Amino acid sequence: MSWILLIAAICMEVCGTTCMKLSEGFTKWLPSVLIFVFYAFSFTLMTFVMKKLDLSLTYAIWSGVGTFLIALIGLFWFKEPFTILKTASMVLVIAGVIGLNLSSTGS
């Protein structure tokens, strides 16, 4: 159940971050309000997740996968530039999340 809550927390964080872009500096009211709604849900879910999963693993996955998904949203939805460095960095984020996951299951 903790992993499902973690996935939901990541989705809420990604929605909140996307709303930051859509709010255009708090000039659009709906995405501006949704930033706080999505982040409140994300942090609430993360609090429950951390009862069962290690802090380092949970936060690394939450931030790493969130960063990866936001980069994809930036590329495909907001038409941000696609570069080799950005791609390599996303691969490194994935490798880091996998490495942390493997290190926590081995102990």
C-alpha cells in the first residue's frame, strides 16, 4: 500500500509543479489555487508513506521520479528544448533511483 501512496504522492507533486507553470506567476487563479491543493495532498500522502518506507528511499524516489516526469512534461507539453545533456541527466536520475532502491532492499 505504501508504494501506491508514493505513486499518488508523486502524481500530486507533478500536478502541483505543472500548475506552477500554468499559473503564470500567480496571474491565473485556478492553477494558482491548485498548486497548494496538489502539494497539500502530496505532502500528506508522503507522511503516510514514510511510516513504512525509509526516508532516504522515499524522498529520493519522490523527487527523482517527479523531476523526470516534469522534464518529460516540459519537453512534450511546454515544448522545451530537447538536448543531449537533458537526456543524459534524466538517465542519471533514473539510475540513482534504481540504485537507492536496490541498496535499501539489500539491507
